[in-house]
Amino acid sequence: MSENIVEIRNLVKWFPVGKGRFTALDGINLSIGRGEFTGLIGPSGSGKTTLLNIIGTLDAPSEGEVKVLGRSVGQLSTREAAMLRRHELGFIFQSYNLLAVHTVYENVEFPLLLLKMSKSERHQSVMQALEWVGLTDKIASKPP
Ligand SMILES: Nc1ncnc2c1ncn2[C@@H]1O[C@H](COP(=O)(O)OP(=O)(O)O)[C@@H](O)[C@H]1O
Ligand SMILES: [Mg+2]
């Protein structure tokens, strides 16, 4: 049986609005297996970002359980969540958060500076990632 890297059971997420609550996610159940390529599709305001923020440990469930790599997102401390993100998760944000003064190479290398990697290991990793997405010839460019 393949391992699930994401397991979501009865997830509810609400936000306080004025004196009441706005329920953005109302009873989500979802499993994602290792190696699966999953897309999340829905109209604007349907809760995609809210769900991704919780899977990405940037936000916590109001009710229910969200497990990422076996770790319960609602129960992680700020530091534990930061470590999980640093070592296990990757994000491409809608507004990319690229560093304008740095090159493409340096932007990709930046999060790796937090890891215990040698310069040559980082180089290998950066070049591999850029090759995957066809950006090898842009390493010295800066973001537009
Ligand atoms: N911090 C918040 N406070 C109140 N309402 C929010 C908050 N974040 C999201 N919402 C509401 O939750 C719903 C889902 O938002 P969102 O997850 O951003 O949807 P999507 O990414 O699918 O467009 C929207 O109606 C949005 O207005
Ligand atoms: Mg969104």
C-alpha cells in the first residue's frame, strides 16, 4: 500500500468576521499519496488558498485533522512547523516573492542556505531544479 503524505479528515476552517464566523472550509476529506500529482480546482473564493495554507503549515485547522508526512498540522509549534517547511515542503506563491536584486540562481539557492549543505551540494541542487523547469540558460538573469 502506498503511503499517504497528506491525510485530511473532516477539516473545518472558519475565520472570525465581526461578531460571527465565516466558514471557508466545511468538512474536507482528502488523501494524497506519495508521488501523486494533484491539482486543486475551484472558483475564486472556494477555499483553495485556505486549504493550501493549512497543508503548507502556514495556518491551522479550526476543527478536524490534517496530517502532513504523519505530522498533525494543528499540533505543531511555530518552530516545528518552520522546520517541516524548511526540510520537506516547497512553495511557489501566486505573488512569487522573488528577490529582485538577486539572480535566478541566487533566488533558487536562497532557501537552501538555511540547510546544512555544502556549496557544491547546493550548486548541484540548484542546477537540477533549474534544468527540470528549463531555466538553465537564465541563471545569471534577475527576475523581471
Ligand atoms: N483571513 C480571512 N478572514 C475572513 N475571510 C477569509 C479569510 N481568508 C479567506 N477568507 C474567505 O474564505 C473564502 C475562501 O478564500 P480563499 O481560500 O482565498 O479562496 P480561493 O483561494 O479559492 O480563491 C473567501 O470567501 C474569502 O473571502
Ligand atoms: Mg487563492
